[in-house]
Amino acid sequence: MAISIIGSGAIGSVLARRFAANGIDVAITNSRGASSLRELARKLGPHVRAVDLPEALQADTIILAVLYTTVPELADKIDWSGRTVIDATNAIDFSDFSPTELNGKLSSDIVAEILPNARVVKAFNTLPAATLAEDPGEAEGRRVIFVSGDDAEARKSVAALVSRLGYAAVDLGRIQEGGRLQQFGESLQGLNLILKR
């Protein structure tokens, strides 16, 4: 399974480091292209490859670590059918750092509309980058990453990836159910939980 990260800001870079630390191959890109990421890839080692956007979009699983407002720019780039898209975005009004008004819709449902036929799974969006960057193994447990999505198989696949990255996946079910709690401004935002087993 080929995996890519679109976005090399705070969240994208942290996730690339988690892939590298766990020996999992991943490609990473940003709006400036591969050349701007070669130094990051060199520092992280052989499991992280800097690529241009067209190559990143060929992955089976694509992590969106970009601004929510830029997702529409990806809509017509490829046929999204069958691809798993991990939506790590948050719909934020940065003028006052409040939730964007979405007229009653959930941001991941809108992402699914923008990227037709993609299997959208919400994950990696509730914790700030600084918390995600900490060792996920803590207090004899693992840091929780919430996962929600309407495709059960895709959700299971993303939960398995979350576990491979060292976190504890907590499956919240469908977007309209548990995924609503992951929405920016809702009760799971910023909640840093450790699951002990």
C-alpha cells in the first residue's frame, strides 16, 4: 500500500517523522514541490521521499495535512475512486480561530463531496502538532488518535496504520456519528488521552 502526505506544515512534518521513526515508507509533497522538501527527507532517512504532487496523488492512501480551504484545489487532479483519504484538516476561521460556518454540514462530509468516490476517514485532526510530535507511548499506554469514516473497511485500514505509527486508534464509527465530535470546536478537540492496556 503506497501512502503519501500532502502538506509539509506542522501536522504533515510531524506525521512524516512518525513514519520515519517506525520504518514505514511514505511520500511527502507540498505546494512548492519536491525540491523544497529534499532536506527534510534527507534528515528523516530512507523511508521518507520528497515528491511532486502528481506522484503523491497516485498513492493508495493519501493524508490531507493542508489548509481546509485548499482541498478544492485537489478535486480535479485525479480520479479519487477507491482511494483512502485521511482527512487531517480542520475548518477554521483564522480571523478569530473559530469554527468555520458550514451551514450545518460536517467538514469531512464536504471533503467527501469535493473528492468524489474517495473513502474519506477523519484522523489526526484533534491534537495540536506539538502534542502529536511527542512520543505516543506514555504512562504505560499509547496516545489516542480518533478515527471516523463512512467506509468501514477504510476506517479499519486507517486504524491499523495509526497503530503502526505507535498511537492507539479509537474508532468512532461514521462521520455523522462519532466523527461529529472530531469537528473543530467540538468536544474531542485538543483532548489528549492515553489508552492503557
